[in-house]
Amino acid sequence: MLIWTSLLAPLAAAVAIAFAPKYAAKWIALVGTLASAAVTIVLALEFPDWISGKFWPSEPGPIWMEELGISLSVGYDSVSLLLALLTVFLMPLCILGSFSAINERVREYYGYFMLLHASMLLAFAAKDAILFYVGYEFTLVPMLLLIAIWGGAERRPAAIKFFLYTFFASLFMLAAILYVAWERRVEFGAWSFDIDLLISFSSSRLPQSIQFWVFAALIAGFAVKIPLFPVHTWLPLAHDQAPTAGSVILAGTLLKLGTYGAYRLAIPLVPAGGVELINVCAVLCIIAILYAALICWVQHDAKKLVAYSSVSHLGVCMLGLFALNPIGAEGAVFMMISHGLSTGAIFLCIGMVYERYHTKDMDLLGGLSRRMPVWSFFMVFFTLASLGLPGLNGFVGEFLCLMGTFIAEHDAPTGYMGVLGPGYAVVAALGLIFAAMYLLIMLGKLVWGPLREPPHGHGGHSDGRSALPTDLNLREIITLAPIAIVCLWMGLQPKPILEAVSPSVERVLADYPALVERMYADHSQPVVVAPAVVAPAETQP
Amino acid sequence: MTAMAQRIDQLWPELMVLTGAVICALIGLSRQRSMRAAVPIVAMVTLAAAVLIEWMRPNSGSESGLLFPSLGHYVKIAIGILGIGLAAIGAGHMDRKFEAQIALGRVSFDPLRVVRGEYHAFFLFSIAGVMLVCGASDLIWLFLALELVSLPTYIMVALGRSNRAAQEAGIKYFFLGALATAIFLYGFALLYGATGSLDLIVIRDWLSVQSALGGLSSMAVLGLLLSTLGICFKITAVPMHFYAPDVYEGASTPVTAFLSIVPKFAGMCALIMLLGTVGWNGHSITASDGVRIAYSGLPQPVTAVLWMVAVLTMTLGNLGGILQKSIKRTLAYSSISHSGYMLIGVLAGPGAGFDALFFYLFAYGLMNCAAFSALASVERRGNDVDSFDDISGLRAKQPLAAGVLAISAGSLLGLPPFLGFFAKAYLFMAALEAGHVGLVVIACVNSAISAFYYLRFVLVPLVAPPSARADELAASNSAFPRIAAAVCGALLLLLSAFVTQMLGAASRASSGYTPVAVGDSAQDSVQSARAPAGGDANQVVVDSSTRHP
């Protein structure tokens, strides 16, 4: 099984690292991630169902726990495969990017990264809800330790906050999954956690009031991970304190577990609940977009700025998903990938500056294009990608998300279009203007203008850690260049990805058109009936 | 074979363990150092032999004449395996200062000053008590077996450490334990009064007659409630949990480990045996308008009390755990909260509920074994480690202990893919099956609360810098705790692959239990009792709010 090979390769690397000498750890980690990446790419090339929207392989895996109905089913559809590709693409680059940044407890560091890699792939590949939960939840442990051990000055509070927020929320998700599985057991007499089986049962059989609560619990679980507005506060702290590679993975793929979970579980599992709550969720997204954008504007710390911009951008992504039409959802999936690439790359760039100057405060740094032209090129490139310059990847996703939201009027004359509407899109689009402002302000401070360097100057740290040349070295260019190429390709040629995603999106949204029409028909009925009753009464006197 | 011979034939594991206890008591007083050092090994070997005897039993241990005929088989094997781990934790711990002085030639051997032999003898007596609890056919046996579990533990608390805290803990534990014993003895007496018998099966028959005739007598219900309350002491459930933090803190590490596992095992078994006399499958109460309402589950007063006890136990346990600075007190609160989770399994009843309960008991025992063996494998100036300060930055000196501590905390927290997650998930699934949705939600919230303090077991040893106190840490003198830590830590990961097999074993434990009378005179009286009630059968309303798949 290729999928299991891609999962076990990093685990094997983790075991090897535990017994390897210190200097070999990073190379073993690199080999482990590259092996996993190679297997996943082979898988993608052989993947027969890019345009069928089905899982591959479609048959369920071996039973793991018979009494609990948990099976070892793994399989990809086009969306999860794309996210798995994103993971295996970013992971080796993170390892490569950590080569000079991590000098203490090296073996543990790369070991935790391998565990993180395996559990993220498991979460994306799982076709069984409990297996998904295992992967989703286990990512917390290595990430907790990565932040708490190799993070910044306030690393422990940040790590604890990160863990507690996500753990608490995911228990709601677990409770919701268990509840749906139990309802299914009552009906069929046996436990099963196969996601497809759960969806086909719950979307049609559960009463609306129960679907409402299940959707609320699932979204509450994923909202913390995404993160949506009121529960986003752990993210800037975690990003700020995490080591560079940790930030890259956090922004690049870990947050995508939340959006992916909403896409894979919350939306299709309980559509009747989704329809009722979607407006609330959309409002939360919009608050996140604007509020986080305004916070970005006043940041002095480059990493925090990018962290808040993540909140804002993922708000756009989720808004597209909550529009409940194919355009918006395709845009959301596209944005998950493109946000992972461009934001991850910006974190890498900031990390490279941090390694040289030991600060990421934008008041102390400035005009770095004079010292580091190559770095400045990449920084400008990825920032433009992030703020949605047409021709780069960010534009496609944001545009589709907003367009999906704009056209998603429930009473559109052309039939079913979704549940949001131009109002939502117009307000959300303000966020893009803000994004252009704060990101360009960041560029203006860091890249252009008069040269400003921190007092000790370049490499002046007494421990001699920064033996790096002023501008990027070859390893760092090799780290950034592939991401830039993929960003450009995705911006110029979005069609293959969108085409691949489209059948999966249609499957996920399959139940919604009928539901939305029924719901608004119910709601509009009294409005139609009332005048008919009142009218004769008024004519009488 | 006569009935008596048959009973004795079931008791080979117990006899094995008791023999071991006698040998331990004897060779613990030997003048030869090697003989004294062999005491924990004797304890482990006899426990292993007991497990093997029970494992090999041809008829898989099913015993006629008992309410739970197969319970003993599972419990004897499970507690035997956990006992081996507990003995390993305690190996080399007792008398360690005295033995060190003897080794240095400062003092000569004095049989009055050593406790190792006695300690391990009492240890084995207590474990034999757990094994006997499951073989109880009547209330007297059950009472004696429960006391055999408890009495040695009072002494072990005081023996394990020669300081005032341990003496205080021992006295506290003894008096409160005596009070609890009085309470459940009172309950037993009321049960006898309500049914006229001490035999659990006869009690079960009479109670089902009472139930069919229009409800349990209030004397029977009171008896059940009082015995439950008394057993709450053994399982450290609210409102009998107050002693736990003080006693766990005062006792030495191996004794604390023992207290957190063995009495709980015995208490849970005794609880389901007592509640088994009324059964989980249907009772009725008479509402004010004379309509009889039937419902599934335990009798309503018992359900209500157990529900409250479960909720309070997990909540107070977890909230208390957050506030602690001492590792042992934190683990005491953690063990309180786990009792609350286990009571969910008791409430869920036969079938999935019991499977989940027995699986959880073993998984919990293993997790606590792992945590305490990691703690026992380090010492500070010849004393137990106790505050989180002591283990700050433990990984630098003892990476194994630090790692196992983190794994056991993850497992206790219920983090996948450790064993604790599957135990907890199955418990929740069983509770959902029995219709206890509210309990599951409360337990989920509680799991989240417990993350606050379990996280300390990960961050303090693995992440925090070594403190000044931690500089004085050293490996303990015996290798057994380290071996136990490695094995338990590995099992917490590896056993996740064998959950199906473990659940199969757990489900055999409660097989053969029937909650209502079958096939004898009581059955006839139940039938005849039901006949007149048939006239107003249309008045029996089945409460549809309790879902039963």
C-alpha cells in the first residue's frame, strides 16, 4: 500500500533518528520526508480518480477494532491528495530550512517533525472518522513540544495555550462524531466510523434539530484550528513563539486540518444543520477578515503580522466554503493550498532574517534590499502572492471565494446559487484592500527605504550562531525557489487543480441545493400566505 | 467433585499468591542480603505463576453458583499482571536506607528494623483479596474479601516510609476506611433484612420478585445505596474521596501506586456485584397518578445517586488536580476523576458498559503503573520525588523516565493513539448506547479540564530547564522500576493494536450474568407475581426518552 508507505517512512526515520548520531539526524529527516514525498508523488501520478471525485482506493481497509467499528481505511480523493501533496512538499523544505537554525536537542527536533509529518498525512488520508481524529489530535503533541522547546521567549505559555485551545475544541468534534456513529448504530446495529457511511446515514436520517447541534459541535471543533474569529487568539501567540519551521508547518498545513475537517466532515455530514448555521459562520468569517486585517495594520513584529494575516485570509477561504456553491468551495480548496504555500514561504523568509539579525521587529529593521537583494526578491514575490496579485496563486483563490460568495443568493433567478450574497462579498472584499495595505506597509518597512539594522549588526551575536553570509546562501535559495515556482504555476495555470477539485466539491455539496430551496420555500410561505388572508379582511370595511 | 472441592479448585491462583506471601514474610527476615533482595522477585514470580495458572484453566474459569461466573478469570489475570508491575515499582524501595547502611558496614542486620518481607507479604495478601472478591457468592465472603484488600493497605501506608507524614496518612486512611467499612456493612445488613438471605443469587431472585410486584422495598434500596456509598471509599469517589490526596501524598511512591490501582479494582468489582443483584434491565416506578412507568437501567434512586456521584467525582477530581503542586497529589486527583469516568461504565450496565468498564480498569491500571514506575525510577537524596520542581528538566538525566511520564500523561488524558484514548472512547460509546448523552458531554468537558494538569507531566520533565532541586536527582538503586517503566510505556503504545482482543477478554468477564431470576422457584414466584399485574398492563407506559437500541 503506497499510502501506508508514505505514512510509515517518516515514522521509520523517527526511529532511525533516535539511534543515530547527532550530526546525521537532519539528513535522516530529509531522506525520510523526501521518501514520503516521492511515494505520494507516485501515488498522485497513478491516481486514477482525479476527476471522478471518488476516494481511491474506494474499498474499506482492514478492521482495526471490531467492537468499536474502527477500520484502517485510508484513501485519497482529489482534495485530500492535493493537501497531502502540499504537506509532503513543504516538509522537506522545512527540514532544509532548519539546518542552521536548530543547534540544540537536534535529534528530538527532527524526531518530532517526523511524527508531525506522519500524523498530518494520516489525518488527510483517513477515510475513517476515528482514524482522522487520531491523526488530527496527535499533531498536537509534536507541535506542542516544537513550540515549547525551540520557541521564543514566551514559548511555554504559547505552547500551552495552543494545546489547550485545540484539545478542548476537538473533544466537541469527537463527541459529535461519536453521537452520529451512535445514531447510525441504533439504526443498523453495528458501529462504523467510515466517513462515507456516516455521511450517507446522517445527511438523510438525522432530524434537523440534531443536525443543528452536530454541525455546531463540529464547527466549534474546527473553528479553533482554522481559526475563526472569537477563538483565534492562540494562533498569533503560537506563530510568534514557534521556531521558523514550526510556523511554516503551522500556517502551511496544520491550519488546513481545520479547513479540511470542515470540508470533509462538517459540511457534508449534517447539511440540514449547516444550512441553519451557515449565516452565523459567514458573519464570523467576515469579522475575522476585517478584525484581523486591522490588527495587522498596527503590528510591529513581522511574524505576528503574517500570523494575523493568516486569520484574515483563512476567513476568506472559509467564507468561500460557506457560500455552499461549487465556485466558492473550489476557491476555498484552491486557497487552502495557495495560502499554505505563500504564507509558509513568508514565514521562511522572515525566519531567514531572524537567523541573521535575531529580531523580527519592523522598527529595528529596514531597507534590507540593499543588503539582501535575493532575499528581497523572494519576500516581495511571496507577499504579492499572498495579497492576491493577478498572475500569482493567491489571486485565484481569493477571487473565486469572493465570487462564490457574491453570486450565492438563495433567490437567484438562475436556480440554486448558495445562501450568502453580494452583501457578504462586498464587506469581505474590504479585507483584501486592507491586506494590500498592511502587507505593502510591511514590505515598505522591511525591504525598501533607508537601511536599518539592529545595533549589534549582522552576525554580531556573541555565541557566533549566525555564521551565515549576508544574503541567502544556496541552501536557502533551494528552499524558497520551488515554492516560488509552484506559486507562479498555480497562478498562471489554475485550471488543472480546479478541474480536479470540482467533482469532489460537487459530492460534498450534493445535498445542499434541495435543502436550501426547501428551507427558503418554508420560510417564504407565511410571507406569501399572509397577505392573501389579510387582504379580504381589509376590503370589508 | 463436591461443591466445596469445586470452589477450592477455583482458588489455586489465590493459594499461589498466599503461599508467596508466606515465603516473602519469611525470607524478608533472612540474615543473608541476597535472600532479602529476592523478596520482590518472589512476589513477582508468584504473581506470574498465579496469572499462568488462571490463564491455563481449561474451562476458562467459569464458576457456577456465582452472580458473575466469569468475572474472576478476567480479574485474576488483570490484577496479577498489574501486580507484577506494582511489585517491580516497589522493588528495592523498602528499607533502602537501612540496606545501604548495612552494605557500607555501618550497622549490622537487625530483624526488627526491616520491613521488606512484611511489606511484600501484605502486598500479596491484598492482591489475593481482590482475587477473592470476584469469587464471592455471598455478602459475608464479599465483606471479608474486601477487608482482606483494605487491611494490608493500611499497614503498607505506614510501613512504606519512616516519617511522620506516612504515619499520619496511615492513621487517616485506617479510621476513614473503618468508617466506610461500617457504612457498607450497614448496607449489607439492610440488604439481608430486605431479602432474608446473604447469598447474592438469592438476593437477586428476591429483588426481582419485589421489582415485579411493584417496586423494590425501600429497605433494599437503602441497603444498596449505603453499600455503594461505602464502596465509594475504595474507588475514591465523591463523597468519600477526601482522604485520597493526603494519603497518596503521605505514602511512599510504590504504595501510592498500589493504592491507586488495587483497591479501585476490588471496589469496582464489588460495586457491580452488588448492583448486579438488582440488574440493569428494567424497573418501574409508580408515578403520583398511579401509572407505572417502566424504564431501563438500574432502579431510579440508584441511577440518580450514581449519576451524581459520577459527575461530581470527575469534576471535583479534575478541578482539584489543577491546583496541585505535588505530583502525587495531582495523581491522586487524577485517580479520583478516573473513578468518575469508570462509573459511567457502571451506569451503562451489562454488555458494552461492562466491557468498557473492565477494559478501562486494566488500561487505567497500566497507565498509572507507567506513571508511578517512572517516578519510582528516580530518587532525590534517597527520598521519593514529590514536587514538580523535582522533575523539572528530567529528560537531561533520565530520558526514559521523562518519556514514560509524558506517555502515561497523554494516555491518561485520552490522547490518541495511546491506549487510554481507546478505553475512553469505548466508554463514551457504551454510555451513548445506554442513552447517557449528558454524561458523555460532561465527561468530554472534564477531559478538556484535565488537560491543564496532565500537560504538566509532559512539559515539566521534557521542556522545562533543570531546577536546582532537580540537580540532586539520581537513578533509583534498583533497575526494576526502570524496566517496569519501559515495559508499561511501550505497552501503552503497542496495546492500541490489540484493543479488539482486550475487549474480547473484557466482555467474557461479565458473560454468564443474568440480571433477573432464571429457572428456579423464584422464577415461578416472579411469574405468579406478574400474572395479577397483567390486568392493568395497559397502564404500563414505556418511557420513550430512555433509548435502548
